[in-house]
Amino acid sequence: MVRIISYKQRRKEDGETFLVLELQGGIEMVQSKQTGNFYATAKRAFIPSTFDENTCKALVGTEMQGSIIKEECEPFEYVVQETGEEIILSHRWVYTPEERPVPREIESSSKGIEQLEPDLKQFSQNGILEYAGV
């Protein structure tokens, strides 16, 4: 699920203006590469609309099916607002109307029984062995 959290006015190359909706996905926990600490974040994306400003205002808070995914693109310069640092990015975040589950590979055994391969990203990567309470 994604939520419309805001809208912004944008200008086309010919000077005409239009409104885009700002979408935000659910909360995600990300581990800092520098400190190792976790922080909460959410993916955001913008989609163009044909709505007027009153309609966009009314849509803020609306939840929609779908997700925000990372899409590779031509490299471009981006300025980090907090630091003023210029970086080169080669991806962008885009909205897709369908939830995209993590693909799992299915392997057939010699007995014809399908076995799911575990998605190792779902397991702890911190090296600490902890048992689930049963």
C-alpha cells in the first residue's frame, strides 16, 4: 500500500503547469553503513495528475494499492538538501499499481515435489544466534 501525502506544482518545458501527487510507501528499517545503527525511512515517488488543486488537497491521506520500486535510469546529478552535497544517481523511485512480492525460486526435486528456496534476506545478518520462542 502507498499513501498520498502531498502534492506539488510542476512546470512543463513550454511553461504550462500541472500537479503531481507525492506518494509514500510503508515504513522500512535501514541499517547505516557508517554507524551500523538502524533508522526508519519510507520510499517516496511522484506521479503526474490531471486534477485541480482542490481535488489534490482532498486526495491527501488516501491509500492506494501498489508499491514504490527502484528503477534504473540514466545517471543524473542530485543535490542533498540537508548538506548541499552533489551526487550522481542512476536510479529513481517509481510507483507501480501492483504489489511486487519478493520472487522465490522454485526447484523441482527428483520426486516431483516442489521445494521453496529460502530468501536469506529475511534472516538476521548481525551474526547473533537467537532462538524464536515456541
